[in-house]
Amino acid sequence: MEDKILESIAYILPAAVTGFVAYYMFNSFIQQQNTEKKMQLMAQNKKESLPLKLQAYERMLLFCERINPVKMLLRVKPLSENTADYLQLILANIDQEFEHNLVQQIYISNDAWLSIIAAKRAIINKLKQVAEVSNSANDFRENILIDYAKTLPPTETAIDFIKSEVRKLL
């Protein structure tokens, strides 16, 4: 009886070892195949989404250029001499540009979006401050142009950030 048990163990042990080795080899092979498929899928998705991301960054850079106070004041002329009316026209222009590009935040990094929002808020605050001390729409325009001749507009910081993000993508 003991001989039969030892004989059974002699047959079962090599079969069990071979089975475990085969299991681990097939398991690692299947995991490697899955990893390669995931990498291929990620590469394909990245290849397809890169043009969308670049387009979003382009549009947000254009947004920053369009809300640059110096360029905006040259593009948007006052309808009257009333400073408050002109300020509202400028702010409406900024809001319209922003709403037009709002969906782009899906495709750009959160940090880039926050830098764009910060630039927009800084410009709006500065416009409101200068409007309070200006006597007319033309005086308001002159004060803004003089002020931004001394310092860079916040949009330049956002544009630099956007450019660095695009460099990372490429």
C-alpha cells in the first residue's frame, strides 16, 4: 500500500510542478499581451486627441490675445463719451469671447485654465479700477494704454504658460 502511495506521489508531483510552471508562464504571457494592448490603445487615443488639445490651446491663446487690453481698446471703439457705457461694452466683449471658448477647458490642463481665468479676472479688475478714475471714454482708453505701456498685461503670463504646455505636448 505504501508503495502505491509513493508511486502515486511520484506521478502526481512532477505533473503538479509542470502544471504550476505552465500556469505561471501562461499567466505572465496573458498579462504581457494585455499590457501591450493597453499601451497600443493609449498611443492610439493620444494620437487622436493631440490635434484636439492643440486646437484648444490655440483657441485659448487667441482668446488671451483678444482680451489683451491694449489690443481690445484699439479694436473696440467707444459708442459714446460715457466711461461706464464703454466699460460695459468692453466687459461684454470679454464675456462674449470667454463664453465662446468655455468648452476648451475640457482639452487643456487645469493649470492652464486657471492661468487664463486669473488673467481674465486681473484684466477686468484693472479695467474697473481705471474706469473709476476716468472722466470720459477716451480718457479711460488713454489711461489703460498708458498703464499697460508700463507693465505687461496678465494675458502675457497666460500666453507664456500656454506655450509651455504646448511644448510639453510636443
